Amino acid sequence: MADKKEDILDLSEKGMKDGKQISLDTRLFIKFTAFNNCKDNEMLKDITRAFKRSDISAVIYQDLNDPTGIGIINWYRNEYISLGSNSLRKIFQSKSFSLLNHKPEFDMLGRTYSIGYEQDLEETLLARPLRKVLDKNNEFGIWYPLRRKKEFYVLPEAKQKKILGEHGSLAKRYGHDNLATDIRLACHGLDKNDNDFVIGLLGSHIHPLSAVVEEMRTTEQTSQYLESLGPFFVGKSIWHYQSQGIDEYRVSLK
């Protein structure tokens, strides 16, 4: 017997427009991978050529805490995650990466998500995160995972919303003055250390990004309901590329 329609699990992302619920069953998976032993510009050029040759979207950061370190952001829509991950795997196994050392402590994989009130789900799930990572004005980035204490998830819903509102207000203040912007990704079950979220803090200067983390320490969520924060990858973006593939989601940066 076929399942009743009401019994089919709906995992699409939800929003709200004109008083009615909307949904979109797509999202971005964003992956962060770090390496070191990238000792000169020729090695870096070889890496960028490999991504362009394979037409794989990427942003590359110089690691500010490692003189030969780099961090790489890649992404794919969930419809193409199998194809995208296979292509990325081939790149990382190629000659261009053969002399680099993988730094697994910085491995991060997360997905964009909606909260339920967004009026434009395509903008929330696809366009806005890509514009942020590809924006050359966001020269600096701090990327890190976080894990909440399990007690947080059994708090009353109203209490959870109040606690989460602290970080939301903080993000609005820094964003209003163009000091910092953020990308928040869910990584439940995607992280070897059982983290819940991947966070990217981005901006044109490094100090405001550090100030955001400092100010977060005083919030109820960070001081009482976070199990762990980090490790932190601190980098300067040096190369950006969007795939030209017709199946890829592209954003205008003009």
C-alpha cells in the first residue's frame, strides 16, 4: 500500500511569504579543507590551474598562522553532491596536491539551512552564502566549528529563541556597519567530532572578526551552552573562482 501523503517526511527548507509557508528542497554543501607545505607561488598557481581545468568552484585562503598553509572552500548543491565530491576527491589526489600536507584538524563540511521565517529561500540557501565567500572585499575569514551542550536542546523553545537572539543581535550590529558578516552551516552528523555548526566570519579587516568572537564570550549561549569552539582557521583570501558549468548555481558579483 502506498504511503499516505501526510506520512511522507518533508525535509525541504521552509520559509514564510505573504503569511503563507513556502518551501524549497535544495541547499548548498560547503566544504573547508586545509593544507600546508605550499611553499611558493608556482605551487599555488598549479593548484589554481587544477581547479580551473576541472571547472570546480573554489576560494583559497592563505593561513595567517602557518607560513606555508592554505585553506580551500568548495561547494555544491545537494543535487550534485555525489558528482561534486568525486571531482573534488580527484583534484586532491592529483599531482597538484602531491607535495602538500593535509591538515585534518581543519576539515569542515556543512549545509545551508533556513529557520522558517525567510521570504526568499533561494537567496537564503544559495545566493547569499556564495556572494559572501566570493566577495573579494571579504578579504579575511575566520572559519571554525562549534558544538552545543546537549542540555541546550531540551530547554523550552522560548528560552532557546531568547538565547539564540543574542548572537542574532550581535550579527546585526556588526553587519549594519559592514564590519563583519557570517555564514552559518549545519553539520549534524557530517563532522567527525560531533560538532553542530560550521561558522565563517568574513570581512575586509581582521580586527572586527576577532572582536565578534570576543564579544560572543559574554553571551549566555557561549558562556553556558557551548561544549566546544574551534579550532579556528584564520586566513586571507587570495583566489576566487566560480564554475562555468551550466548545472552550477552562479551568482552575480556586480
